[in-house]
Amino acid sequence: MYNLLAIAPRDGWAFVRQPDGSVLLIRPPFRETFRTPATQQNVDAAISQHGFEPSTEQFPTKAGLIVFLKREIVESARRENAAIPEDAAEIILRHAPESTVDRLLLRVENELLPTRRFEHAHSVLCALMYADKVVIDTQRQKKVQELFGRAKRGLPIPRRPPTTEQSLLNSISIIVADNRGALQFT
């Protein structure tokens, strides 16, 4: 049996006692090269000092253990995302350092726009628009505006249902009826 001794669900790191009694620290992507021999003292320190959660889960196979750990990573992310307010990015980016702002602008320009992820680019740029380092720097303002334009051109145009007037205008065909140049609307 594989005994799960402690887990950091957010990261997927875990201490496991193998069937032979040895203890390993394993981490994603859970290949052999990502397994480190450990001791019970390491497990105790991880729980008491590093935020690992103790566990008594047991698994008959290594594959079952890995499936469980991957599921824990996903569930932990879900729980954390549920607790994040919708405007968290704006709040965080408002006071972001210049290096972060510049790195995000480069990412929008070199990664998001070329791969046609316009909605993501638009979201990042909306949050950056109010960042202190953008508001006080005209060069960064121009860069944000330029990238906004590029992202906006790539976004699909929302289609609205036509109004009665638009429907009428779209269905009008103008035909020259006779020599007098009279027009007929159909």
C-alpha cells in the first residue's frame, strides 16, 4: 500500500510511504525524476512549518495515488478561485511595479495577440489601464492604447438584432421603374 502522509494540495507535493517502508517526497509531474527520498522528520517539519496537511489516505497502486494528487490540485484551485473577488486583478495591478506592467504589456503584444486570444488581451489591458505606472507614463499609455486597438480589431463584433427601421432599410430595393426616373420601393 502507498500511504499518503502529508500533502500540499495547492502544489500537488506529497510525502508518501511506499510499500517497502521508505518515504518519498513527490511532486508534479510525478515522474521518477520528481521523487526525492525523505524521512519522517521531513514529513513532521513539512506539516508543522510549511503548511502541508497531514493525511491518512491509502492507495493500493501508485497510479491511484497519482490520480488522487492530480484531483487534489484541481479541487484546491477551484476552492481558491471561488474565493478571489472579480476585480482582484485590477486591485493588484493598480500598484504593480514597472517591471510587472512592462512584462504584461510584452506578453499581450508577443503572446496573446499573435495567438488571437483577444478577449484575454482585452481583459489584461483593461486592468492595466488604471495601473499607477501606466497613468503617470505617457509612453505606457500610448502602448496600452495601441494594444487596445489591435485587440479590439480582433474581437468579434457583437451582433444585435435589427430594429424595425434597419429591417425596413435592408429590405428596400430601389428600382428605376421607367424613363422618368421614378423609384419604386419593394
